Amino acid sequence: MQNEILLVAESVSGEKGLSKDIIFEAIESALATATKRRYSEPSNILVNIDQSTGEYETFRFWEVVEEEEFEDPGMHLLLEEAKGKDPSLELGSRIEEKIENVEFGRIAAQAAKQVIVQKVREAERAKIVDQYRSFLGELVNGTVKKVTREFLIVDLGDGAEAILPRNELVPGEVYRISDRLRAVLREEERENRGSQLALSRRCPEMVGELFRLEVPEIAEQVIEIKAIARDAGSRTKIAVKTNDNRIDPVGACVGMRGSRVQAVSNELGNERLDIVIWDDDPAQLLINAMGSAEIDSIVLDEVKQVMEVVVEKESLAQAIGRSGQNVRLCSQLTGWKLNVVDKELAEQQGQAGLASSDILIKYLDVDADLAEVLTGEGYVSLDSISTAKESDLAAIEGFDEEIAALLINRAKEALLTLAMEISTEDQDDQTDLLLVEGVDMSLALELNQKGIKTRDDLAELSTEELCELITMETEPAGELIMKAREHWFTEDT
């Protein structure tokens, strides 16, 4: 019987061109599968074959595990129980028991065959992947061999096949059996089944590889592709750089009368391609990538990798793009998060921030730099500071627990002083803010800090002006102003 094992290993190894180790492993797995059928409960079985004689031994084993990992007594032992059998055992150890071998000739033929065939197929796939590993990331040609609901199987030639998932196709693409296609080669790991060759037409590298084919200067590395941002089937931005100042990288990629860029676009279903000049300065790269959108200013936060981009109001829609596509691609291309706002709104926010800084400077007795740091961290009012946790303020760069405690105490004292001023001021019914329905002490304090000290001050505001001063929705702001104006109509009557 043992000789039969050696004959099978020799025969399959010679026929498939695979290592005998792989064949022996497949036979061991088939023998273990047959042995498990002896037991009604789940079991761990290990078979060891002597490759020189064909003799084999079979063991059943139990793993020593913690209580939360315990699944079945046929496979696991708790540490306490294992220590009773052998005090030297630890978590992760095995207790083995030699059991009777099943005979190779009596193994259910179909089960053994399935295990061996599966192992052989996995080994063949691994061998093909090894052969093609040097081509990973490159463009390959293939013929559609099979079409299913989830994927396409593509014949690459020389017995090699690759899988092309439908979610890696360009939206709208349809392929049938025998159609030829080009795609980027990748390696995909499948759970418990090893690696296999996979394809993608949706990845950004697809665009780069097509340009490498169409533009000789890229293949010769005279022009470099520095970054690609892609929304497959719709739009792609590609940043290029020249290593020869005599050559225009954009012009070279576009080609005579757009022939080169059009060839790439046609391959991708008429996808729109924006070619821009690469710049090491992210702000300048963004300006190049935004196209004709008129950018007023850019503020960079290098710590958070965020760019605040201010554009003219007329250019806002163009800068953002349909469904945010343009700003999203620019963000991918530069590697920075982008916050795009129109100039008018930015100026309003700047004025609000300045007003908040002025309040903190006045009531907390701090300098402009410290006030700017506080407002930048979101502490824009005395109330937000007085209710803050010391630990949160102390976490701000340059602050400590002592500074945090001092700021909180000053904010509380300032609010108390303002509250006393409001409650003790000799005001009549027409000027007292607290007599306006909807204005409590907290709101009165906030308005007081913004210079709104009387009922008339509030009544003279427009809804937009009030919303700019304090955080309030438009509708309740309008209602509050009308309440403040009620005494005007009472006086008239």
C-alpha cells in the first residue's frame, strides 16, 4: 500500500510538473479527511508520510485554549484540564494521540480525488502567479474566456488565466466571450485558496499604462507621471513633469491634434482626461489642477494636511464640480484635504473670527496671538471657555493645566460681571433686553459681548446681521427681532 502512495506521487508530479512535496501534502490531507469520518464529533487529525518509504502515521490532537476560545471538546482542552494530564502544558500546546491508520486503498475515491485535484490546482495557480509576478502593475492583453454575473475569466495565453471582477470594469463596459481587452495585472489573495492573477480596468494605473503606450517620451522617462486621480468612466486628472526643459509635457501627452490623449480616452469609453503640470508646491499644483477656476487665496495647514481654498463666487460651482467631482479629484491628486469656499463667505467668517478674538482680548485680558489660538481651536466665546474641561484646554499646543485653569476662571468671572451689569442696570421697559420674550440671561450675556446691550439694539438688527453675530437659525432669529420691536408698535398706538 505504501508503494501505491509513492507511485501516485511520482505519477502526478511528473504529469503536472509539480513538486512531490505538494503531492504528498495533498495525500496527507486526503487521508486526514477520511480519518475524520470515523468520529461523530469534530476532530483534529494529522497525517505524516515518510516520503522515502511511503509509510505514514496518523495522530489525533487537541489544542490547549482559554475558556473564551473553547469551541468543541473533540478539538480543544481547557488549560486546567490539560495541566491535569501534563503539568508542563501551556496555552497553545497540543496533546497528541497516535491512532490507527486508514488504508490508502480504502479511502473514498471521490473524496481523495477532490482533495488532490484541489491541491494540484492551487499549486498550478501559485506557479503561474510566480511566473507573472514581474508583470504585476503592467498592462496586459487577454481574451475573454468566460462571463459570469460576478466576474470575467480572461485567458492571458500560455495556460494562464486571470479574473476580472465586474466592479473593476469601467462603468458601462460590456464584454462577451472571445472579446479582446487590455487591463492592469494584479495579484489577489483568496481566503484559504492562495493567490491568483486578477485584472483591473478601473484603477488609476490603467490610465498611466495607456499613456505609457501612446507617449514615447513617458516610456523613455523623459516625461514622468507624478500623480493620477481617477473617477473611472467619467474623469481623470493626471499630473506630469518633464525631465527635459525643451519638451512641453502637456503638449507631448496631448499629441498632434489631440491624437494621443484621444487614443487613451477612446480605450476608456471617452473618459475625460485633464493633463496638468506637476509642481512640488502643493498650492501651485492645486492651482494647476483646478483649471480655469479663479482662486483668490490658499491657506495651508501642514500639520493637518488641509488647504483652505478661497475662490470668487462665480467660480465656486466650477471649482467644486458636478457632485463635488472636481474638488475630490484635486484632493486625490495633491494628497491634501480641500475646503473650498467663496470669497464673500470667507470674508464674513474672517470678520466673525476677528470679533470673537476681540471679545476674548477684552474680557480675558489676553494678547491677540493667544486669542487667535483659542478661536482657531473653536473657543470663540466666554461661555465656551468657562464650560470647557481643563484637560481639553491644556491639550492645546503651548498650554498647560495652569493656563487652562486661569482662562476658565477669568471667563467665569467675566460672565458673572456681565450678568451683574445686566441685572443691576437702571433700564426701563423699552431698553431692558431681558424683557424681550425668548431672551434669557445666557443669550443676553452673549448679545452683550457682541455690543447688543439694549432692546433697541436688538430690534434694529436685520436677521442676517443677528445670525452673523451669534449661532442661530434664520427663522428663530427673525422671530426674536420681531419680539424686540413689539414695543415700537405699542408706543405708536
